[in-house]
Amino acid sequence: MRHSRYLVLMSLLLLLAACVPKVKPPVTAPQALVKIRPWQFPEFSDDMSHGSLKAAIDQSLDYLERLDASTPFRFGPDTFTASHLAKSMKAFYELIEQTPSADKLRKAIRNSFWVYRAVGNDGRGKVLFTGYYEPDLQGSLHPSPDYPYPVYRKPDDWVNVNLGLFNPKYEDERVIGRCVNQTLIPYFSRDDIDSKGRLREKGCELLWVSDRIDLFFLHIQGSGRVLLEDGTVLHVNYDCANGRPYRSIGRLLIDEGSISREEMSMQQIRTYMKNYPEEIERVLNHNESYVFFRLVDQGPMGNIEVPLTPGRSVATDRYLFPKGALAFIQSEKPLVDEDGTTQSWEAFGRFVLNQDTGGAIRGPGRADLFWGSGPYAETAAGHMKHDGTLYFLVLKQTKKK
């Protein structure tokens, strides 16, 4: 009897174990890209002028040439040095300077470059593309009833701990917080900062802006232009964050049934907030992540400290893909009428440079395309959520004799 009970118990445990969903381990950098054969290459058609591409390449070269020549860059299972990446950029630059035909460009890439494809979120190359842009805000250097919302710089009590210094197994892992009674605790949340005023009168204000929703989306975009009353334009750029998890308010509104998944966009969120102002605080505070800014001399800066090029700069997971590298994307872009209404979406291909990252851009199946500034950029960035493919290119290495 005891033996039969044991067999029944074991059978139940095995059944329960079979019912538990397996947790898929996170993709690591060596797994994020796979080298593909020439017959698997995309068409490499580009919908923009080569002038903007050369400008973006120059920015990546500026980044690479600031590094030690031996700095390693991971392309999936392979590693290349900063020196080789710079050589690769220069070779591609020289190639497009010849304004080759589409066929000649594809042939040159097949002969001289290795191509790696992102494994995507399905292991087969499916990448979700979203967009971001540089918004314009109305602001002031002094608080007033017209400009009540502060844009904060990095607070003096902000602490960034590199855990890899304590144990090599935590390499590239960091903890953000503040010290209280010699104890590191999590930094203030969005609710703490905006609703409870934990940073008020601590001298952390860079400037003040007129609209709370605009300020929230400045946090999401990571950079923007603040227009002062005297006509001065100030550029604010991401400096650091509070270390709290990014939580999508779009996802919240979908889950609550406030906006359908099909209609979800930045513009729809703005409309919802306008129609339900009593919901603003609750919805915005759902995203605990909070960004601190700095003033910069020119346009938005990527995480490799170079200005972003509209339409040519992308943000990806900085732990998986090589910073500054040349890439090629395929996705869809909006066709917009004179009123700014999206009429349709069309497929496009484009060479881009991997020059930025983002709090919500995590994993091998996510990429964010920088659209620039202005009405079209806002429309494209606010509505883009389309699948596509992501490739990285690097010059073939000559075999040593």
C-alpha cells in the first residue's frame, strides 16, 4: 500500500512538473546575431540619400576613434576590434561615395562584408520596430504658473553601483539608488518625485516647462528642444535614470480597455489624457522609471555620445548588439497626407548606425528608429510598431599568411 501511494505521488509530481511552463533563458550577446550566407542577404535597397548615411557613418567613426584600438565588439559568436570596425566603416563609406548601382552595391557587400542577422524575438529574425523623435516643449528658466513642471538634472544623492567590481559574475550589472544612514536604498520613483515632491528645493531643476504630458513624453524620447519665451532654443538630453523599472502606460491602457491594441499610439494616449485629466497622475505614475537630463550644445545625443542622425540612427539593446556598428533594417514607414494623417504604411529598407539605446529596448527582437523632429517625425514615431528584420555588416578580415 505504501509503495502504491508512492507511485501515485510520483505520478502527480511528474504531471505537475509537465504542466509548469518552461522559462526561456534570456538571449546572450553570442546568441543575439547569426552569420548568414550570401544567398540569405536582403536586397540592401535604401530609401534615403547617401548624404545622410555618410553623416551618420562619420559620427560612428568619431566614437570608434576615441576608443582603444583593441576594444572588443561582439557580433554574435564573433569578436572584432574597434580598429577593425573603423576600417569597416571607412570601406563602406568609400563604397557609397562611388554612388554604385543597386546591383553593384549588393555585389560589393557579398564580396567584402560579412552579414549577421538578429535572431529576433522568435529566434527566426522577427524584430519589432518602434520609433522615437526629438519633441519641442515650451519652457522657462524660472518657475511660474505658466511653467510649473521642472525638468531635473542628475540629483546630488544619486548613486550608481557597478556590481562587477564586487564579483565578476555580476559584470555589466548596476544598481541605482541613494544612501540613507549608510544603507543603499532604491532611488525615488516617479510618484515620489512628481506627486510627492521629493526633489523640490534641492537645486536639481534645469528649467521648467508648461505641459506635464509633454514632459512625460520627453522622458520617453530621451531628448528634446525647449523653446524659451525670448526665442532661445535649449537642447536637453538624457543623462541618467532613477533605476526603477520601465513600465509602459500604453500597455496599462490596453489592459484596462481604455485604448484598443490596434489604435494604440502616442497620439491616442495624449487624447485619452486630455479627455480624462483626473487619470493623468495615476497613469503616468504607473511608469516608475524617471529620467534626469543635461543641457547639450546640439541635437539629441546617443549613448555613444554622438549626435543622432534623423532616419539613420537606431537604438538597440546595448548588451546584445555592437555599439556604433553599421546595420541594415527592413520594416514599414507611414505615408502621411498634408493634414498629418497616416494614409498607409509601405515597406522600406535602409542602412542605419547603431548609436543609441533605451529603457524599453531590451532583447534581440527590439529596435527603435530615430525619426528626427517635426510633425512627420512625431507621427512616425508615435505610430510605428511594425515587425521587420535587423542585420549588421562588418568588413571581412583578411586571412593572415
